Amino acid sequence: MNKAILMGRLTRDPEMRQTPNGVPVARFSIAVNRRFAKEGQQNADFIECVAWRQTAEFVCRYFHKGSMIALTGSIQSRSWDGSDGKKRYA
């Protein structure tokens, strides 16, 4: 099972694009506070997110930098060869 539930604040405004077939895609990142941190400290993880179709349009319409957002989805990784010849992961 690959299901993720996250809640955090947008670190930047969502960026809307479309695929060559016209499918809307939104990219954004959120800062998710860690549940357990040392006393007096706040740690956060910065998670890159992608939303598709109507969800992408909804996120771009109603959310902006600093907005609190709750997400459900799945975690996916990918790799590619960078222009410098090194393997990159996301």
C-alpha cells in the first residue's frame, strides 16, 4: 500500500502548466513540521508535490504561498541523467 497523508504550508505559489495533450498539472512544495523535535526547536521536511487535472486547477485557484493545505496521495520517485552526466533522483 502506498498512501501518504500530509498537512503543511505552501512554500511558494503553485505553478500551473499543461501537458502537450492539454492536461493541467500543478507543481508546488509544502513544509511539513516534524511531530517530534527537540525542545525549543521546530524541524520541517520540504516535500515536492504534483497535482493533476481538476485538483491542479483547484490548488492554483484557492491556495498561495503560506496557505495551510492537507493532501492525500502516493509517494513516487524518479531518476534521470543530468546534463553533467550524473544520475539525479527525486
